[in-house]
Amino acid sequence: MPRRRHLLGFAALCVVAACTPSAPKVADHPTAAGVAAIDGARLAGAHPVGLRAADGPDGPLWLFYPASSDASAGSAAPLPPDYVISLARRFGGQAAADLIAARGPVAWDAPPLAGRHPLLIFTPGASMGGQGYRALLAGIASHGYVVAALDPLGSPPVSDQRYADAADALGRAARTLAAQGSLDGVAFDRGCLVAIGHSIGGAAAVLALTRSPVPLVAAINLDGDYSGAAKASAPARPILYVTGSDPTEAERSVRRRAADWALVAGDNPAAHRVELGNLRHLDFHDAALLPAVTIPSGLRHRRFGPLGGARALASIDAEVSAFLKTVTAACAANSQARG
């Protein structure tokens, strides 16, 4: 796949979105503050992060990886019109314009850091794309991990069947990537694969522990409720479940989530749930970094918490990186024992 890609003109994207029947209108221009908030997101790890588009077993995926420099040698691929429209519907026209114009805290096609790194396979939330999690995934990669984001430019809507479908797609990606050991010039440790996802993708990541055709060492569920096949998965490997603590959430919802987690965790001593105060469901998304005035209040209500995107992502990064440090240390120990 050629590494140089041309970004479809911002104006052209707006025309496509505006001309589609019943589509919200994308703003004519992005805001400098919104773009800067996403592009300037702080990476807590030691490495700059590169980003490449590659071909996976079920379609395109995006690779976030530790880079040896922050020199950009390419640009993002065009965003499909349907994906642009979905951004506007979910976050409003101005937020969509900012999300489209931002490149994220990454350098496209930067030279990879030498060596093989643990590989995380990421599945986005329903009807969302991996492109919307650039700050989150770049933050993880900055600690020395490769992250393969499935469905970068849009995923199917939610359904009970979608849990199993997403888990199986993750398993197919794991099998293919483990067989290759590298993709588009980015090398990774084929014996240290971790499943991760947000929302339905997070629950699917846990389900993948019991369905993947190749071993996954751990799973990370970022605020995904368990339903469908995911509720009865009960894997025995390490799990991190990150949720928010919302004082306005109905008590029955709190009890249901706790009961579902008890089923999934079972008696697994390596299953850990972390509740972060005032975290909301979309604080994992790049949109959380945008100035509050960018997103209409009706679209912000209960989706984004009072922490603000930068603080929320920093808290999430700290929990995820601490968990990964533990599980990947076990990978290294096992590798030395085999060697």
C-alpha cells in the first residue's frame, strides 16, 4: 500500500455531508481551538507516535506505533461521506468540522521505533470508527505498544449479534497479525496480543478471550456494558474493566452493571474493575477534547463528564498503561523461558 495519501479537501467533505438528504450540516470551517485541542493532546509515554493505514483480514485498519521521530511523511486517507455524516449527527456540525480537520497527536508514516512491541487490537464503539480515538490510542502507543485499530472509518450499529461478530473480527485480526509478525513495516511481538475496545467493542474484547483462534494474553473493556454472548463469556485471563462513576445514574442501572460484571469476572482473580469518578461514556473519544461550546448541550448531556477531555484521557491512560505493564511483563518472562 502506498504510504503517501492525499487528504480530501475539507470543503469537499462539507459539501458531500451537506448535500446528503436529512444530513446535519457540517460547519464551513473548523475552529482553531478545537483542532489544536486534538492535535496537541498530551502523550504520557516516552515515544512519539506514528500512524499508518494498512489492510487487515476484514478491511482497512490503522496502526498506531512507537516512532523513532515525529517527522510526518504522509497524510490521512479521505473520510467516507457516511462517516462524516455520522460525526455530525453524534456531535453536531461544528464538532464534526473540527474532528475532520484535526490530524491527532500523531505523525503519519513516521519511521517506526526499532524492535518488536506488544500488540493491542482495538475495536471501536457501535457506529463509531477507530479514527475517533486518536488521542487515546496514540497515548497507549507512546508507552511502547503497537495498536491496530479495526473499523477505523466506521463500524456497524449495536445489536446482540454484534458482540459476537466484533469478537470474531478481532480474533481473525489476531490470527492474521500473529502469523505475520509485522504489518506495513511495523513489527510487533506475535506472542503478546491484547484485545481492547470501547463500549460494545470493549465487551467484545473480553469475549474474544474465549473465541480467538490464537491466544490473547488479556483484554481491556473501556466502559462497555455486557450483553449477548459477552455476558456469559467468563474468561480466565487478565481483564481490565474501566467504567465511570456517575452520581446521576439510576440505581437499577448501577445494580445491573455490577451483576453483569460479577457474571463475567466470576472467580477470576485477574479480573479488575476500575471506576473513575465523573467519567462519562464518550470521554474516551477525541470529541471529549473539544471546547464545550463546540458541541450542542443536548448532545453533550450525560455523554461527557465534568473532568474535561484532557484530564479524563490522562486518568484512562494511567489505568491502562499500569495494567499493560503488568501483563506485558508476563509476556516477556514467558518469552525468556521459551528462549
